[in-house]
Amino acid sequence: MPAAIRVLYVDDEPDLLEIGKLFLEREGAFVVDTFTSATDAITRLNTERYDAILSDYQMPEKDGITFLKQVRETGNTTPFIIFTGRGREEVVIEALNNGADFYIQKGGDTKAQFAELSNKIRYAVSRKQSEEALGVSEVLEKELEYHEREIMKFYNQSLDAANKKLKILSGVTRHDIISQLTVLQLYHEMLENKLSDSSYKEYFKKIGIATDRISSIMRFTQNYEEVGINTPVWTDISVIVDAAKKDEIAGHLRLINDIPAGTEVYSDALITNVFYNLMDNAVRYGQKITTIRFSVQESGNDQLIVCEDDGDGVPAEEKERIFNRGFGKNTGLGLALSREILDITGITIRETGEPGTGARFEMTIPKGMWRITENNIP
């Protein structure tokens, strides 16, 4: 029978020490000495040798990281495992940076938790023995890879949980605001019908503009929340423009679609919003505009998707500013969102029209992000 692994276990909770000792020792693979104080544990380390050290993180007199640092400062390289109830990745990173071999988070099923702990202790002790026998370079390289995967796993779990909470919060908040906004719009309509005095007309107009802007901002937050969440897809952009014709997005304007059928772009699924927003902007700001035209041009290995109109165009000093959030006569959010949607797959957008002769937006699709299909078969 192999010799039992000697473990020094430190935690300020006596009950947890007792149950932990029972779990580890019941199979006969471990002999566990317990301490409720890191200071007492350090004193014991001066006279006794252990195969592994297991320590809680949050303790009143001296936390687990401080304990770890003091152990390592003496040149003691005994495998050290942090057993923590703190779920923040910065604690994990600090522990590993200061020489901890592993970390395990408290909580959940006790049996499964101590089974994992038992495996980590065995692995750490075995690795230590391998280092002493074979040298550390190859072992350390593998361990760095392992810890990198562990940290990324921990980080992604934390990030997913935070994103889920934020999405729920923003969804509930947005729902409440939209509900109250609907009430406001209804009262606005009722008051406008009841108060026929023309002196109120300008006030009602301003209230209407403000409520429309709030509504637009709410739609923006909902769309922005979805940007980059789903995997990019191949989208036939000719179909998008044809759909806009049927939906009369361009209103009374003439909409020309010169994009060949089967022209597909690899992009975020929200690219439809980009095309609709370009048409909406043309209607809002074009003034003398009568026509909107979409077309395709080659540019070396790239492809340009062009949206141009015959309206007033964009002043030279505003060509880049129009993509800033908040710029414009309405909410100033549409073009900013469009640029971020396109950027997910490396597509850029800029305005290149001549002021006074119409706006011209060029979307540059990098090589590999566009293709021409025939009968929907690449």
C-alpha cells in the first residue's frame, strides 16, 4: 500500500475542518492535520513536513493569500490549494500568481466538492514528485496551459452570469419605460384633442418629438443588446433591399436595387437594421431626395456595397461625425449602431458623397466575407 498523503488543512470554521477531515481520511489515502489559524499552521510547518497544504481564503487574522505568501517566502514549495468561498476571478488570479497550485470554490454538493478536492491534492502531490524526479520545465509549461484554461473557464462563467443579469435588468427596465411612455403618448393625444387653443400647438409638437426620441432610444438599447450575441451568418443583401421595397421603408421615394441576386455577406444577423437605417436616414435628411439606389462594386479583393441618393448630401465636416452617438437631428444612434454591427465581421462603412449632390455610403466587405451564389448554392 502506498504511504498516505499528509495534508495540512487551515480554516477558521471548525465544523468545516471536521467534516473535511472526515471526507478526506475515510478512504485511507490521506492523513489530515487541522488548524483554525494560519499563524499556528506556519508554526507547525517549521517542525513538520506535509505533502500538501489546503487553506481557506477569507480568514479574520490572516487570509489565505497572505498565508500562501509567507509559506513561499520561506522557500517551502509544498503544493498549496486555496479553498475559497469568494467567486471573483481576481482572487483566483492573485492566488495563482503567488504560487498556489489550484483553487476550488466552496458551495454546491459537498460530496462532489471534496471528491474534486481529493483529486486535486493527489494530482498536485504527483506533479511535485515528477518535478523533483524529472525537472520542472516541461511540467511547468503544461501547468501554465492548464491554469490558463481554468482561468478562462472561470472568467467566462462569471461573464456569462453577469451578462445574463444585465440582460434581465435592462429588459425589465426597458419594458417599464416603454409602458410608461405609451401612457404618456395616450395622454398627450387626449390633451391635444381637448385643448384646441393654437397657442398650445407648439408645446404639443415638442412633447411629441421628445416622446418619439425616447421611443427611438428604447429601440436602440434593445438592438444594441443583441449585437454580437449570435454567430454571424451568410445573408443575401439583395433580398434585404427587395424586402424594404415591399415594406415601403423608403416611403414615396424610388428605391432601385442593382445588387445581383445571390450576393451574400457574412455578418451579424442585425445587418438588416443597417440597410433599413440607411434608407431611414435618407428619408429624414435628404430634403430634395427622390431616389435611393443600392449597388455593388469591386475594390481589389474586397467588395463595396453602395447606398446613394440624390438628396442634399452630407457636409464635408460632418462625414465622420455622423457615426458618433448622439450626433444628428433625431437620436443620433442609428449610424453608430450600424458601424458596430458591421465591425463584428470586419466590414467598414464611410460616407463619400459630394455635398449638395447626394449622400453615398460605402460598405467595404473584406475578402472571404462575401460570396456570389447561384440558386442559393455557393
